[in-house]
Amino acid sequence: MAGAHTVRLEPVGVEFEVENGETVLNAAFRQGIALPHGCKEGQCSACKCVLLEGEVDMLKYSTFALNDMEKDGGHILLCRSIAYSDMQVELLNYDEEVLAKSIAVKTFNGRISKFEHLTHDIRGIEIELGSPIKFWAGQYVDITVTTQKGETITRSFSMANTPDQTQKLSFIIKKYPEGKFSGELDSGGIRVGAEVTVVGPYGTCFRREERQGPLILVGAGSGMSPVWSILIT
């Protein structure tokens, strides 16, 4: 791959390629490596790790996620890191089962095929994809849609359906007074038939197959989506 650099993850010994201008986290997602992550925008510190070798430049991030002392000590945020050489990083938080269940993040085209009022402030939408997506119950995707006014909006939502439904995704969305995406659902800005782009899957929430004993699933409002997907799978 022209212009690519190699990233090696310790202590797991996993290697992958990152392209010029691509963040290390996005490169990992693209190649099916599920690294610890949260906001993907340099705000939460979930992807913080230690740079052992190599050079990186970091995009804008919050000092809440990475303070100056940590940066001086060699810590970086993978979601903000652009590689300028081959790299070796030490993962501070990782789960071997999560890495084993990794699914490559891909882009899918689709359309909104259904819209319904579930409660006074909860809406349900269904998206039909042009090609199948693989995901684990509990994961989420980024949905991008252009409203009737021409505004492009991207928001993250968890699937509420089971993973065997690979081309028809269901979402439970809470309506917020100032919510751009949810507000457009009632105003008609986002309509049935609207074309969407879906990117994913993301997230490390899933049922551990070998874990014994009962499951206790807790959720409320639109937070029921991943819980419902896990429950009915």
C-alpha cells in the first residue's frame, strides 16, 4: 500500500496498515480490529494508549481526554493520531474476546423504509440497506442523511434488531427538543424514502457466549435499542 505505515499493538502482537491522513483508530476499524473506543472525537479518552515507537501528529482533542502531562509522557489518543512513520503502541485497555469478535467497519447505502410513533417522545425507524451488514447484538452505526432543507446530519444509533436481519435495520430513537436528527423526524425533514449512508458496526457491547449465569439487562427510553437486540438474539 503506497504511503502506508505499519502499526503494531502490544501486548497482543496485532499489526495493521494505516494510510496517509487516516487516523489509527479508523484504520483499525477498516481492517476489522476492534480497539477500545468511545466518542471517536478526542473527547472521552477510551482509546488512550502509550506510543512506544514512531511519530504521530494529533488532530484537535480535549485536554480532558489527554492532559499535557500525559502527552509529555508518551500517551496518545488513537482516534486523533495520524501516523508519520511505522508505530508501536501499548494498549492500556483491551479485551481479547472483543478483539476476537472484531468486524470490519464498512460503508453501506440505504433508505428509510419505515417510520412510526412508538410513544409521545420515542420514534422508530427502519432502514433497508443495499448490501448486508454483519454486526453483533448491542453494536451501533453512524447514520448520515440529508434533510429536505439540504442539511446533512450524522448521528450514532444502536440497532434494535437481531444480527440475522442483515439488510433491514431497526432503530429506537428518543425525540429531544433541540435534537437535529430526532426533531427532523416529526417535522418531515427526514421522510420515508430518504437515502442514507450507514457506517459501522462500532461498539464493544455484546453478550459473552461463554459467560455462565443469568443476564440482567437494564435500559430506559431509546437506550432500550442495544438491550432489546441482545435480549431477542
